[in-house]
Amino acid sequence: MKATQPITVHGNNVNARTQCAHYHSGRDIIAIQHKCCGEFYACIQCHNEAANHPAQVWPKAESQAQAIYCGNCRQTLSIASYLSSNNSCPYCQAAFNPGCANHYHLYFEQ
């Protein structure tokens, strides 16, 4: 599904590709909408620094939520599409950081 309006990505020193002070390699180009507040953040640390509430994980039952934002092409992806993407955007083929899988449990029910 295409993003229909500009999405604001919150965080510490976030650039146009959604890279932040914590994660800024050429492959750190996704932002995640947080279940708890509906806001997109560049990473969990950005959320924890800025939000006044604890982060919540997305339940498996909501895997079709358009909660992933590609900072390269500005398209939104469902959680399911992102998790099955083989570390690249299905729209623009930009490479995603494979190390993000180490943090899935912070965002998505396992």
C-alpha cells in the first residue's frame, strides 16, 4: 500500500531516510509505527527517549497493519510484508539492515 500522506518520523536527529542518532548505516532506512501511540519512530531507543509511556509490541493478529515506513521510497508496508521481505523493500528494492531482526521482539509479538 502506498503512503497517502507525508509521515512524520520521530526520533533523535532523524534524517529524510529515517536514519537516527542510534542507527544510521546506509541500510537503516525503516521506521516503525508503535502500537502504543500510533507514532512512527526511527527506532525503539528514539521512542523510549521521547515518549512518556512504555512501548508495546504489535500482536501477531495485527500483522496486516501498515506499520513499516521505507525511508528510501516513502512507502508503507504491512508488518507481514516487512517480516517476509528478505531485507529489502518490495517497492524500491532498497536494502534493509538484516541486524534489525535482532530487535523484532521489541516491536512484534513472536
